Amino acid sequence: TIDTLLDMSNMKHHNHSRLPPFNSVFFRDGVRRIDFVLSYVDDKDGERKQERRRLYEANLVNVGLELEIEDKSESDDGKTYFVKIHAPWEVLATYADVLKIKVPFKANDIPNNSEMPMNWLSTPFRLPEHIMHPEPDFFTAPFDKSKTDFFLIGDKDTFFPPSNRNRIVYYILSRCSYLRDECGDRDKKGIKRLLNNGTYTAAFPLHDCRYWTRSKDANCESDRYSLYKHWAGFFCFFKEQPLNLIRKYYGEKIGIYFAWLGFYTEMLLFAAIVGTICFIYGFLTYDDNQWSKEICSEEVGGNIVMCPLCDKKCGYWKLNSTCNSSWQSHLFDNVATVFFAIFMGIWVTLFLEFWKRRQARLEYEWDLVDFEEEQQKLQLRPEYEAMCTNRKLNRITQEMEPYLPVTSKCARTCLSGATVLLWISLIIACIIGVIAYRLAVYAAFASIMKDSATSNLQVVGPYITPQLATSVTASCINFVIIMILNLMYERVAIWITDMGEGQGERASPILLGFSVFIICFIFVNYYSSCFYVAFFKGKFVGYPGNYAYMFGSNLRNEECDPGGCLIELTTQLVIVMTGKQVWGNIQEALVPWLMNWWGSRKARSHPESLYSRWEQDHDLQEFGQLGLFDEYLEMVIQFGFITLFVASFPLAPLLALINNIIEVRVDAWKLTTQFRRPVAAKAHSIGAWQEILNGMAVLSVVTNAFIVAFTSDMIPRLVYMYTQPDGEMKMKGYISSSLSVFNISAIPLANKPDDGENPPWFNSSIITTCRYRDYRYPPGHERQYTHTMQFWHILAAKLAFIIIMEHVVFLVKFFVAWMIPDVPSEVKARIKRERYLVQEYLHNYEVEKLKIQLSQNGHNDCTCPPMIYPSLPKHEMLSECL
């Protein structure tokens, strides 16, 4: 019976003598469209695989799909078979009813009054109308097979677009068994399992044409070419994105990602402008920087001898040696920093609130308003169905559904949690290793660079200091560790996801398994080094004679420069953020291109006319399970950098803006040219990422308040300025007041520099004291080396600033969020109007249908009820939710 079914499916194309070119998306008859392609290679010891394929393909034919097999002799490598799959109208109509796919039933006659004033200004940024709106606007309703005459069905072959067709076919492929007995092992079904065990090597829908030229077939769209021409080219960077065409070709899930990425990039423009203005302010007030002048002057900085920064290998040094870093620090550590930190706290709220409005508009335009309710009634994931051995009654649908017992859920959760904790521990161990490197290598750099030739360089010599060398090398090592761990975690992440429930495709299964893992991994792996520099370095140092050491070792905790740790936080942020972005773009663009170039090397020796459409797409890279997840993750990491630590680097939004302009086109280019066409999927929002962004937005207010208060020197300077006698708001003498005095003779032997480490100008008989960064009483005072009242005043001012800034920003954030509704009033009105019209048209349709039935009953005296729900003849249904 199985062989007969397969022979019947394959015979259909042998009856046609006309064979179209290989560069086609149709069967050999030139009529039936290829909706999906499976590929496999015959193994020498592949009898079990051959049997699975035979049973699986027979079951596909049994549910109504039509197959056509291309022999391996026609492939470029001579060993790959291709199974082309076509879904006829009956199958499409049946499963469109199951999936509640919305289809048009009437042209939308609601006037669109969204014209903006002075709209002509945006003309240079627009794309042609047929690209921006590739389809007319219709009223839509979930497809009902019993009411086909209600919908606008012109041509049945083109009524369902290719994105819906491949979605329906993939639904069937995911649930079709490869056993003889459907009631056998429930685990033995689905194309995903067949791909994992090597029965098939690939499964994918076809692109509609080559990306650089239109299809020669008049019946085939050339949406891929249009996307490449108007979207994927880098010189289109200033143009708007054709979101409706992206949605039509790739589905709503990918469309909503690019809509979010484009909106995020647009909003970054405002943050980048304000950040650049703050940076320019720091540059223009360069000469008004009194404390840097004191550090650089011979009278003040040249006469202040500082205590050694490390044990044994570091000698005494003069304050004016940090002149350059002090000037650099002023570019970012100025009054504008406070303003920009407050501005970014408000900006992030505006971004999230306006995105909700943009998202609501897209939900309406893309027919996703009732998506959540529809998906509640849809299928479970086939992997989840196979995992569950128990069933329970759904109180809402009154149907039996698979479920996992509580004990199984707890076991899986505990195992996933233990894996996450293990990885977090590994990351923390790496970070501690980097910190130990910083502590250990600083002494080595200080000893080596004392007499190094770099100090004699004309331009860069003064900038190459032990602090800078330690900071830059540690940041680079930390970046390499982040990238290595980033490559390793993906396999663990997929496993954690599979361990999770993943009960519904509507719940974004990848994100369900990742919810805890994402937050922990992002914060620890990417941000821990910045948190260390911002909130720990220089805060637990002690003082000469009573230094603090790392975990009781001989590694002394790091100190900040007299100019503060902010410039080092800036260095850390720039290296990790820009390094991640540059490496990410190179990896995203170069790796797929090289793999495709290598994979298609044999095909390049064949004539173009013999290189079939299915082989062309087979040689491309697969848009994997984590494809879209990685794109979101990359942007969320960037979002964290420009919000959590933006007070230390106002140019971060500008760098992010430049990166995102490139990122949009790189993502578009690789998706259009280097990857197989992904299966279309629906999504009405960015899912769990919205909550992660909201959490980062709240946390960013706290981190920036702490950076301004404890990492920056802004508060100590303001306290000093406002506590001057006679009301003189001047900064003269600030540097001297911020440094404490220690008696050199009291320094323990373990902390004293070795012989030969001190500079030639140091004379111990003349210089008896050294200075260090703190507010402590001098030697000889009754409370020597304890904190002065100035320290407590500054600490109180810092805490007061944090409380005031947080309350002000949170108050403004919540007020802005309350003022801006999530759904525009115009969209609400249009949704209500459309629902009313849909109900009215459905009512009129039912009334007309009833009139016709009654008139027929009156003429024919027939008392038999009409058959409203015809069944799919000779085919079985592959859904347990029908």
C-alpha cells in the first residue's frame, strides 16, 4: 500500500512531457508549486533510514500532500536526493481552518487619515509604493472551510501566499509519523527528529528567485529580488524598511524583529545627538578644568609625592604624571554627565512606551490583534506532545491535552537550574581570574615601564602608563573570554530549552527556556567587568600600612587614579562594546559567506541552467533554531551597555547608532542572500525581550545614579565648591583637599618599594610624607588615619544624590508611561470598527445563506440538513486538536 501511494504521487509528473527549466519553483508539470523540499543522501548502511523515509513519505501522501523526487544523478554532487512537496487546495483549506489563518473577505473601505504634515520632507527616505505596500488592504477573518464562498477566493493556486503555504506544510511535516502504526510509539514522528537522526539532511521552503535577478517565470513572484534591491543593499541605509514586504516574504516573527530594530535605531538618533552635545560640552570646557590644571602644574602636582600603588615593585611617584588621564577624564566627568544620566533614564521610558504604540499599530495592520486568543486554541509543540505520556482535561476547551506531571517538571527545572548555576560559577571564576591578572600585572608593568623606551615617544609616550596598559590588556582578555563563553553556551542553552516545557508555539519556546538563563548569562558574562570597575575598584583599598588584599593573598586591591576610575570604566566599556559589535558584524557577514562559497564550489563548475532552485537553496546556510534569538540577544546586550553605564561614556549611543545602521543592512543581506528561506512564523510582539528591556530600564536608573555618585568625582567636587568659606564657589585647592597624608617611616617593610624601584628624584631624607586618595586625618592627629568629617559629608551627599536622582527619574518615568497610552486611540477605533464590520458582514452572509437554503427547501421539499462541514476525502487529519 505504501509503495502504491508513493508511485501514484511520483507518476503525476511523468505524464507531462514539458519540463520547465531547473530554475523554477514548480513541479515538472510547471503547474504545481513547490511548497517544501526535503533532501537526503543514501548511506551504505542506511536501511533503517531508507525504511523511515519510505514510511514517512507514504504517510505524507496519505494526508494529501503530493511528492516529486529528483534523483541523485541530477544533483551537483551526484549523491543527494531531493523530495519536492506540494500541498493541493484541499489540504491547504483544511489546515488553514485548523491554524485559523486569517484571509481576506472584503476590501478595507475605512479611510486612512494618517497623513503627516509636511510629509514631503520624508520623500528622500521613502521606497516605491509597490515595495512598501505589496498587497492591498483587506478586512480579514479566520479561514473557515465551510464558508469558502464568503472569502475573496479568485485563484485557488495563489489564494494562500507562499509564506502561509510553507507554514501549513511544515505543520504537517512536524506531526507526521514515520511508523506504520500511527498508534505506536508517539515519539517517532516529526521532521525535526528525522533531521536529528540523519534520515534527512535538510528541510526548507524555496526562495522565489535568485536574489540578484527577477524570476523568468511570470507566475512566480520576485519578492527576494525586491528585498535585495531595496532593503539589503548598504547604500539603502538612509531608506525606510519595507516591513510589509518582509512580513509577506518571511512572516510576522521576522518582520516584527526588523520593525523593532528599525524603531530602536531611530530612537538612538536622539540619544546620540544629546550624548554628542554633552561630549562637546566637556571638550569646550577643557580649559576651565581647575583640578586638572592643579594636577598638571609643577607648583601643585609636581610637588605632591604619592604613595606606591603596589607592594615592592612600585615606587613613589608625582601627581603630575597623571596629567593626561586627568584631562581625558574631564571629557566624560563633568556637569553634563549628570544631565545625560537623567536624560537617558527618561529616553529609555519614551523608547519603550513609543515602541508599544508602534507594536500595537503593527498588530492591527498585520492582523495580529486576536493572535493571543487564537493561539491559545492552537496546537502544542510536537516535541512537547512526544515528551508527555499523561493527559488531562482542559477546562476551557473540554479536550484532553498532554501535560507533564509536577514531579517531572520539578526534576527538569532543578536540572536546568543546576546547569545555569554551574555556568554562572564558571563565568565568575573567569572574572576573578581577570581581576587577579589586573592586580598581578600592574606591578610588572610599573617595573618594566619605568625605564621603557615607550616613555621617550613623542606623541603616545605620555599616554602609555602602567594603569592604561593594565586596563587595556585586562579589557581585551575579558573580551576574548566573553567571546569564548559566548560560543560555548549555545549548545547548553538549546539543551536547557528542550528540558523546559515549551508548551506552546505562541509562548516563544526558545525564550521560555532561556528566561532565567538569558538574564544571568548577560549580566555576569558581559557586564561583570564593567560592574567591577564601576563599583568595586578603588572602593576597598585601605590605606598605607593597612592595605586590603584579595582573598587574603599577596595581591593588593587596585586603586583609582587621582582623576578617578571613570576614565577606566570608559575604556572598559569602549573595548567590550565596540569589540563585540565589530566582531559580531564580521562574524555574521563573513562566516556564512565563506561557508556558502565552500559549499557551492562544485556547483560553480556546472552551467547555470543545470543548477536547480532546490540545489541553490540547499547550498545556503540554515537559519537555525537560535537565528532570531541571537539577533535579539546582540541588540539587548548593546541596549544594556548604552543604558546601564551611559553616564561614563556619553558617546555610547552614537557608537550604537552607527553599528545599528550597519546591523540592519548586514542582517537583511545575510537573510536574503546567505540563508535558506525560514519557515514563516507568527508573532505579535517581541515577547519576553520586552520584559528584559523593562528590567534593564529600571536598573539603569540605579546604576547611573551610583556611577555619578561613587565612580565619578562629581559629588566630592560639588561638596568642596559649595563648602568654601565666604561663599567663594571656586575649585582652587580641591586636589590637595582630596588627598590624605601618610608618614613614610610608618610604611611596613612588606609595602615599601624594593631598592632601585624609586625614581632618581626621590630622597628619603628630604621627603618624609606621601599622599594617597582618601579623606583621613594626618599623622600626629588624635584620630590619625581615621575618616574625616569631610568624608562623611561627601558620603551623605552621595547617598542624597542617589535618592533624589532615582526618585526624580522614576517619577518622570512613571508619569510619562501613564501619559502615553500603549495603543493609539486611532488604532483602537479602527479595531472596533473593523470588528463591527466583520460581524455585520458575517451576519449578512449567514442570513443570505439561510434564505437560499430555505428557498431551496421550499422548491425541492427537501428536509435534509445541508452538509456544512465537508470532510477531506481519502485523507486523514494530522492534528489532535481538531
